[in-house]
Amino acid sequence: MSPLQRFILVVEGLPLEEFEEIELPQPPAEGEPIETRYGTCIVTGTEAAAEGSQFAGRIVCRMP
């Protein structure tokens, strides 16, 4: 079992970009659904964080 990693989750398509923290064993692939506080969103991209960051990376998603 993989340890959980912390990611910043960015939900686009709202009047403002919304950020939240999420823990996952690995980043999702582009096109996969992901649960957010706004419901299910679609992953549009992921990027690794800079070395030494408290987060493993950033996940960008959009409302369906």
C-alpha cells in the first residue's frame, strides 16, 4: 500500500479559481474524475511540486 501524498487541488470554471488540499496515494491521470467539495470534477492536468515543497504536486480539474 502506498503512503498518501498531499496535493493542491485547483478547481477551474468557477467565478474564481478554488484551491483545496487533498491526499492521494498517487496523482490521477488526465481525464479521470476526482471528488471535490463542489462535486465530481475532471482532471485536466497535474504537475510535480518543486523539491522541498510540503506538497507532492498540483492537480488541476474542471467542472463537467
